[in-house]
Amino acid sequence: MKNQNRWRAITLTSVLALTIAAPVFSTTTAHAATGDPTIKAVKAMDAVATPQQESFVSLAAAAAHPIATEYNLYTSVMIAQAILESAYGTSTLSLPPNNNLFGIKGTYNGQYVEMPTQEWDADQGKYVTVMAQFRKYPDYLSSFNDNGQKLRYGVSWDANYYSGAWVENTTSYQDATKALTGKYATSPTYGDSLNSLIQRWDLTQYDATLQNQRQTIYVTNQSGAPIYNGYSDESTATGATLPYGSGWITPRQAVLLNKMVYYQVATNQWVSSADVSLQNPTTITKPDDTTSVLYINTADNAPIYNTYLTNRTPTGRTLKPASAWRVTRIAKLANGETMYEIGTNNWLKSSDITFSMPGTDTAAPIESPTNDIYTVTAANGATISGTNRKLPRGSRWKINKMIFQANGTAVYQVATNQWVYDYDGRLDSGETSSKVSGIIRANNKNGAPVLSTNLMPSGRILPNGSRWRFTAKKHTRGVDLYQVSPNEWVPGFYVNLE
């Protein structure tokens, strides 16, 4: 009964098909916006929902939604009118060849059918039977459209006769049904009957406009965002909430007539725009000198996540304990959580990492003179460490001093107290390598750090004073490196040649 978006998959051709198929339904006496006789028939039919009723509601929704949208009316009210006036499309007046779902009197393109109807006589205080002409339509779509025009353009003597049912003049469908009572129908309980049908079939879901729009929402309600089982007025809270500060990817949104928006976070799970925002409260920054390289600090392999958002999921890939990785971005969430990116959309939890090499003392940075030219290659320029200033891409700078850190990062001095990172540019000295061999001795109190081929820490330290044979040498980023085993290199700053 609550197939919330079923109407969107039903074409208007299906509505025409219902017109053709209608004779298979049982019939009742025709009524024209009358009230109690039809209401009683509908209430009797509502005791147990039938497949025919569900089919009629779905097809009526498919026809009513675009028409109600065009005339700025409530789709829910129009569907309820069709149910009430036609007894779910089973009344004689609603069946072909009449196709009059709303009991509208008069003629349509000169066509009409004459039938008896019950109307409320206020003077007598009871319903009386009268003969009346009712409009005869070629199909159900024409009936829906005619009803939309009637509600929007009124009657010959008053174009605003039904203006109380317009969306812009109301705050809810209840206002519209109240305005129709005594005007659209003579029954004093007409509005109550429409309200009952709207609630029974959850028809306010059809008042919303659904949009397939993938975006990210962020919870701004400090008590959390309640999750609802739908987006209609009849939806209820499930008892679950999304935590404050968390971010969630939503594939769809429902825009209600009152401009309230609901975002889908899972099947039959929606949150209100009153509790979330499309503005990201998360702070995204680039790493600095102390956070440019991280180490996995877990007993087992650390999982990689697909996003920094709280609805993140593991990618299936993991990183070994004590392995080192270069940080590309840092995300600080509003809920206090911090995530670290080590590659495009590869994120690690702060609880799984450290910035000190696990189980060792970190070797101190080494400052060394140099004589080279630094060319900025980063697309967004080279950031000057500790500032928001950048050197433009393509600019060239003479450097005479560098600092090499044990994590494999180098910074170059381009002016007094102004340093830039090695990964934002290149040196004119470039890279050289040679097949030479010899002996090196670790000459640092905390040992000599061992780097991988791409200058990332391997997690291994050569003890101070230990001797090692090297089989190759290379110069890159202004640093001499000695190969002590496959894919293991030791920076020359931390050793002596023998």
C-alpha cells in the first residue's frame, strides 16, 4: 500500500489502459460530489484493501501528479477526490463510456450523461434524489485535467471560488479539504472523508517531487538527525538517528509543497533538511612538516576506507603494521574525528596511525648546505611551509640550504625563513644512479632510517655504529642514498663512508 514511488514508474498510457479495463469492476449507483451515499460505499469498500483499489490509487496518482503540479494543487487531495467520487473507479459514472471520476456536472465538448444523484438539501436537512447532467469524458486523463482546471479557474461567476484549495493559499492538505467542503461538494463531512482517505493511503507522498540527485549531507542537529520511514506527512520516526557531525551520501531527495526537503540515506530511510545541511562542516587541510608522513600503528593490518565521511566503508585493501605512507589530505570532522588520506579517496582512521616510527626513536632532521635550482611543478603552486603563501607554478628559485627528515621528506630554503617541500617541485640536479659498492657505518644516535625506493620510510632502523655493505648509489631530491638491500636505501646524512 505504501509503494512510495510506484507512480513514477507508471506511464500515463497505463491510466488510459485502466479506462479500457474498467468494465471488469463491479458498479454502484452514480453520485456527483454528493457526500454520504458515496462516502458510505467507499467506507464499506475500505474495510479490506483489494488489488483493484491499490491499482486504482497507483494509476490515479500517475495521472494526478503532473496535473496537480501544473495547476499548483495538492496531488493527495485530487487522488482522494477521485477515490471518493468514483468509489475507486467502480461507479457507473466513472466507467466507460462516461469516465467521469469526480462527479462534475454539465457537459464536456457537448457530451454528457443524465443520471440520478443524491444531494444535500439544507432546508430539509436530508439528502434528496435529483436528475442531473454529468460531463462525459473520452478518457480518465481528460477527467483529471478538467478537475484541475475547475479547481484552479473556479466557476463562471467567481474565478477564485476554489482558491482556498490552492497550494499558495494553504499550509497543508487539510486546509485544502476544509476549503472544498460545502463548495466542491454539498456534504458537510466531505473534507473529513478526503482526509481519512489521504491518511489511509498515505497520499501525501505524491505531493512531493522526487529528484535523483547524488550529493552529500552533513548532520547539523547536535541531538542527531532522526530517521523517518518515509517523507510524507504520515511518515514516522524509526527511533534511529544519524550522529551529529556525520556526513552521508544520499542518492535522492524529496521536495514537499511546503519546501521542506527530505534526503534518502537508505531504503525507506529519510532525514529532514531541518536536521542536516549540504554545507560541509568538515575542515580539509594539507599536511605540514609534522604530518606529511604517517605510520600504521595497529597490531593487525589497518583497513583503508573509501571516504572520510561517517558512512564510510572499507575498500577491502589493508596496510601492514609499521609501514609508512605519505599524507595527501587531512579531514577534521565536526564530531571530532580525524581521517588521513594517503592517496585519492584512500582514507585511514586516526586511531590506526601515528606520526612517530613505531618502536623506535625518530632520527632528527638533518640540515645541510646545497647549491641547486628549485622549479615549481605543482599545479596549484608550491606552498611556503607554515604560511598560506605559494610560489607560482613554473617559477625558479635558487636554494643554498635544505633539511632532510627521517621520514623521507625534504624541504628547501628559497629565502630567509621560507621553505618549500620537495614534492611541489624538482631540482636542476635531477636524479643520478650508479652501480658502486662499499661500506657505510650508521652515524646517528637514534640510528639511520631505511627508506624504500620511492623515499618512503620502511619502518626499519640501522643501529648507530652498525656497518653495512651497499651495492648501488643514487642522488635524488638533493640527497645521496645508498642501497643496502633490494628496495632499501639509507640517506647519506645518517652514515659515514668507510
